[in-house]
Amino acid sequence: MFCDTAKVSLKAGKGGDGAVSFRHEIYINKGGPDGGNGGKGGSIIFVADKDTNTLIDFRFNPILTAENGGNGSGTRSAGRSGKDLLVEVPIGTVVKRDGQVIADLTHDGEKAVIAKGGDGGFGNAHFKSSVRQTPVIAEVGEPGDEFEAELELRLLADVGLVGLPNAGKSTFLSVVSNAKPEIADYPFTTLTPNLGVATIDRHDILIADIPGLIEGAAEGKGLGHDFLRHVDRTAVLLHLIDVYNNDAGEAYHIIRRELDKYSDLKNRPEIVALTKCEGVDQDIIEMQIQSIRQHNPSANILSISAASHQGVDDLLRLLWQEIKKSKEQKGRETQALSQTTEINLGENRSKIQNGKESLPVISLSTKELRNAWSVTLDDNGVYHVTGEKIEKFARRTDLSNYASVNRLRDIMKKLGIRAELTNQGAGPDSLIEISGKTFTLVEQY
């Protein structure tokens, strides 16, 4: 069964907790702290696999969980790292989180860390210093990433066949690829995509015959986005129109209108072919061509017959030329991107391209972003502190360990958070919430 969409729940492994331990051995005086660190939680990693061609497994197994890291122990023994969960997905899989693309796997063997495992907490041996000889501080492990992801399979093809239902797309594909043993026998029905490999002048062209569009497809009517997502990756669009259509121009316009509404397909190279032209009077063919040109005067239009192979080789050669141009253009764009060097100038980040300075892009440096924080007061009198750095420390704070909580309070003081809380009216017994951890501003006795 072919399946090109799925939703999965991901939960990466939690980091192991650090240990509070002291070395106790006979004849060993002042052995000192020896609590080991917790192990790192396992991550969830997707791997593109050429032998996988559907997302159907995720329909039956929608929950993916990686292994937690082990806790630290005495004698500075670190906890074992959790095993990563490797998940095979089809080539062309796009992973989205809250509608945003976080991974796009386009090559066999390509890997992407989708959900990162949490870091392990430090044991008390980590906190020993010249002024802190016997620390009783240990961190808890950070939770791993946990969220729901949407998966989409977008076929990777050179050419996408578009056209209204019964335009002759399946017939065309079966003819141009019929004598080629490279054709993959994909178990698709007429309502799902079909792939075929056509060969012309020793060049292979991967063609996707995708179910027909109807008016309103971009809004989800008919097969809607189930169709359009597969066209999105193709280098060239081959628009097939039945020469016997009562109004070829209107048929062309309907499809173009839907394509223009979706992604960047509006500017994708396109070739138009009138199908089923064997034995058709040239005047009728010319009339249909002119009808199409009323909507696109510069359209590249050919007339073909898949049944008699009329014009098919010329069409394939033209397709290959467009594919070649597209690949060369992508190569130039990749090269230009690699020549772009970013120089971090603190708050001013300038982009140097081909030796010339472009307009500066003002942004906070990575360090400043990590240290940034904010304080808000809710209706219940609880102060909420947010910020990347302080939230990371809070997640690793063991609220049952007074020394660990006092360490967090000390970090808040150094970052200026405590002063801001005081300015906003927080008192010693005010409740502070950071990343789900709630405690008082000052230690209560």
C-alpha cells in the first residue's frame, strides 16, 4: 500500500542524572567527591533508504522513542549513553514541526537528527574547586526533544506530468518507458503516483505520472495537495492536453491556475504537448495551439501521439535539454552559495560575497542570544523567567537538592535576573518559574 503522509510522535531519550558521591576507602583520608556524570539521552535519527518507498509503517507505529541515558554513580563512573533510534524513511521524505520544515532527505544514506537526546547532568565531582572542596551539587539530566512531526513523501523526479484527468499521461508514460527494463514496478494504483524511466540518446529521464488535477486542487479539492506535493521537486513540468478537448486553452488555464497557487511552480520550466494527434487534421491541431497561446503566448507546444510514437522522441530530447539547464542552474547557485562567507562582527553581521561587502545584517551574536532573558508576572503572582541559557540550567536543577537550587539562584544573580525580579516587586518568598521548575526567590528555612 502506498502512503505519502504520516504523523508521528517523537520522544528522544532523557539525559541521565549526575550522582552525589564521596570516596570512602580505608586508609584514604579526604577522598573527596567522586559522583559521575549522567549519560546522554539517545536521539531519533532519520535515514533515507532507497529500498523504502512508502510511509505506511508510521501509520501502524506512530510513536518513536529513543533510549534514556544512564545515571552516574560513585568512583566517577559516568552513566551509559542511550542508544540512538535509527529510522529508515523513503528518499524524498520531508519532516515538518509545527508546519516548518526541519529536515529534507534527498539522497540515499542521508541522515538527519530529528529529535535530539538530552544532555546528562554533571555529578558532584564536576563541581569540586579550590573553594568548594566537598560539593553536594549534582544535576539532573535534561529531557530529550518531544514533539509531533508531520512526514511528507515528495517524489524525486526529473519531469512531472500534469494535466486534467484522461489527458493521456499514463499512456504516455507506459509508451516512453515500455521497452526499458529499468522501469520500477511500483505498486501504485491510478489514484497514486507512477514512476517510469525514459531513455533518449543514452540519457535517462525519471518521469512521474501523478493523478490528474481538477479546478480548486490548490485549495485541496479532488486530490489537491496529495498531487501537488509530488510536482514540487520536479525540474520540468510536462503539461499534456487532449487534442480532442473542446477548449484546449481553458484546459491549460485550469491547470496553470492551480500550479500558480502552489509553492514556486509558477516559474518552473514547462513544455506543453497535445496528445492523441495521430490522424488529426493539422488545422485542428493549430487551432488548439492558438487557443493555448491566448493564455501563454510564449508556451513551448508540441503535438504527439503516444500510440504511434509520433513526436515522442523530439519531446524527450526537448525535456532532456530543459533538465540539463535546470541542473546547470542549480550547480551555479550551489557554487555561489559556497563562495559566500559570513563574518561575525559581534552585533553587526556582514556578508562578504565575491570580495564585496553587501548591506550589513544586524543581529545578536550567538552568545548574546544564549544569555538573553525576560521576566513576566502572571495573574497568580508567579514570576516566569525565559531565556535559552537560564532555562538550560533550570532543566538540570534538582529541586530536591538545596545546594543545586542555590546554585541556580546564584546563576540568576550573576545574569542580573534577580535584580530585575526585585525591581518588579518580587520578595524572598515569591514563586519563580523557569522551564517548569518552581521555587522561591530566597531559600526558605
